[in-house]
Amino acid sequence: MIVAGNRLQDYRSVFGDETVDYDAALQAYHRQGPSGDWENSFVSAYAAAHPHEDWAETFAHYLHMREGLASTDARGLQVETELLATDPFQGSVVSRTNDSSDGEFLENVNRWCVISRVVNELNRSMGQPDFYPFKLSTEVVQKLHFVHRAICNVASPTAECPNDQFGRAS
């Protein structure tokens, strides 16, 4: 885990207490499954098993989004967002850090939501399951933002997050 020092309390406020017995949590998850409303707080059902799994699943999801956006940008894919009925996430979702890169992070999350919706519609038109079957709730976006900030802190601990850390290359 990238989190250390005073960031540990921040981590716990976002992901939960990682000192909870891991084996017992996994046994309970495999016995009972996730809570019925797991989609409101977690990027995947398995993320609900334990804070370490929540961190790992969120981190992996962040990397999927980042690389997916880099791929679409490299191929020049542009989607007219006005044509799709979407409710973009607003700045208040990530306004905790007051870093100017927060707006870019949110812009990229919103771009990903639009692109994944288009790809899902293409898959459905071909009789295929959704390519991207995940729901990004406000809480999940906040967790993704925490991962983003943790990566930025390692990449540039004394300055704002470099612009190429998520989505478009600079």
C-alpha cells in the first residue's frame, strides 16, 4: 500500500480499518457475499470484502480507466458528450485537496463514463454483455481520487500532480 504517515488516517476514512482480520473478513465474504447495496460504496463486489481488497480493486480500476483513456486518446476517439444523457460528477466530489489537477481528474472520470457508455451500447447492439459493467458512484469516485492523489504524491510529493498522471498525455 502506498499510504504512510499521516495519510494512514485519510486512508482509513476512505477505505476503512485495514487492521480488521483479513482471513475472517474473506471467509465472511465468501459465506455471505457483499451487502445488498455494495454498488453504492465499492467498485466491485469483491472490494467489499476487506479494506485491502477495496484498495486493490480501486487501484486496479484506476489503472484500467487511465489506460483506457490513453488508448482512446492515442487513437483520436472523440465522443460528443452532449448527445448522451449523462450526469457528470461535479467538482464537489473531489474538492478536498484544492489541487488544480483535481478538475482534470474529474474531467477524465467523466470522459471515461461517456466512453464506457458508448462501448457498452456498441456491445449490446452486437448481442454482447457490457464491456464495462461497473457503476461509478460518488463514493467510488472519491476512492479513485484518493488513489490518484496517492500516486501523485509518490510521483511528485512536494508539488501538484503532474498532468499526465491520468488520461491525456501532456
